[in-house]
Amino acid sequence: MKTGIFSSSKITTFVQLNPIFVHNHLYKKIVEDALFEDLGMGDITTNSIFDASQIAKGTFRAKSAGVIAGLEVLETVYAFFDGDVSVELLVNNGGLVSNQQIVAEVEGPVTTLLSGERVILNILQHMSGIATSTRELVRLLDDPTIAVVDTRKTLPALRGLQKYAVTCGGGKNHRFRLDDGAMIKDNHIKAAGSITKAVEQIRAKAGHMVSIEVETESKAQVLEAVEAGADVIMLDNRSPQEVRELTSIIPDHITVEVSGGINPTNIAAYRGCGADIISVGWITHSVKALDISFNLNN
């Protein structure tokens, strides 16, 4: 029987992003592309009304309760403009905020504050929405033995920030890219001829540090994955009762992931089911943004 005790040593397939790497590398590239997309040849409205010598103060405020993520985007955006902007963050990434709570206060050239507003809000609201949804799933599951993780179902070019937001909400990251670990899915099984053949091919060619996950759709496939020596077995689109039954035939040394159709209305039913991981795709690809506003002070 599975003990259901979650151990970090059992999730070597799952990658945790380093916040420093995210800040120093991912933000800069994404923000540069976003500003190029938004600014074009320049902000006609703002640059026609103001000049860079005019200084203003502004406030970022949460318009609904949630979890904040992506605060580094403020300084990253402002760094692309001429003129210094002072930024005072009043919460941390992963911090809970209430409706109307001030998140950050800024002061600098009004041209910079207004021209960078939309890119900052787009990223900050999206990442905070992901963190908020992740925190809610963790809260509803209420089971520290099971990790809530993301998937590769992310928006193009935004994966790094989206996965970082998941960690701000108390979740963990599944593989980041195709080279993080081997995952044998239904089409791989069809093309290879069987789970056993697919696992054998990967074992023969991949390095000894590579973990192998197998996506299963039946009890027979679970048993075959166990016999083939899978490191992780995914139980796809299984009810909580089915998960409990299937985990009883999976040895303790194999990590069990549950995926498919799990949402806030049913995740609590998986509490204590014996799985180690619950993966959820919608928390990155179709999550609702957290409402955040920016206003200049009077």
C-alpha cells in the first residue's frame, strides 16, 4: 500500500525555478518583447502631453483579494526607459492581499510610469491570477502529502514566468521542457508498440539521471509500467476511488501522478488518495487574471 507521505526525494522529475534566474534572465527577455510589441515607435499620447522632466507618483492597488506574483516586473520594465523610478514594494511575491490593498508605490518621470503601465499590469495580473488559483487548489486539497503542480500547457514564450507564479502560490513545477525528463504518452505508446518497448528504448539511450514517467489509461497499463520500471506513473482521468485502487498495486518507490479534469470543485475528493502529485493544466493556460490597477496620485 502507498503510504501517501510526500517526500521531496520522490519528485526528481519535477523542477523548481530559481527566483534569481527568473528575475535576471526570463523577465528581461519577455519584458523586452512585450515593450516592443506595445510601444512600437513610441507612446504618442503620453509623449505629446508630457516631457521626461515631469515627475509623478503612482500606486499599484489590488482590486480583489488574491496572491501576488511577478513584482519584479516593475523594476524590469522601468529599467528599459530613460530616467530613474523608485519602487517601494509593500508585499512580497506569494503574499496574500485584500481588496483595495496597495501593492507598490512608485515615483519617477510621468512618461515612464504611463508608458510602462500596461505591460506591467498585463504580466503582474496574469502571474498573480496563476498564484491565486494555485493557492486556492492547495487550500482546497488540504493535503501536504500531495503536491499541486503545473504542466507544459503554458502560453508561448511565457512558460518561465507562469511556472514561477505557480511556485508563488504554493505549487511545484512539472518538467520545464522536453529535455527535463522522459514522459511516455499515449502516442509514444502507440508508435513504439507498447509501454515496455518505449521504456526500454529510453533506458538504452538516455543518461542515468533521466527519470521516466508513463501516462496510463487502464489497470493493465499501470501493471505494465510497473513491470517496465517506470519512475513515475500518471493516472490519467481517474476518479478518486480509482486512484485509491490503482495506487494499491503501485510500489512505494514509484511516484504517482494524477491528472485530468481536476478543478476547485472536485480536488478535495482526492485528499488522502495515495497519490504524490496532482497536475493541473488550466492554472497556466486559462487562468483568470487578478484585478490590479495603477493610478497616478493627485
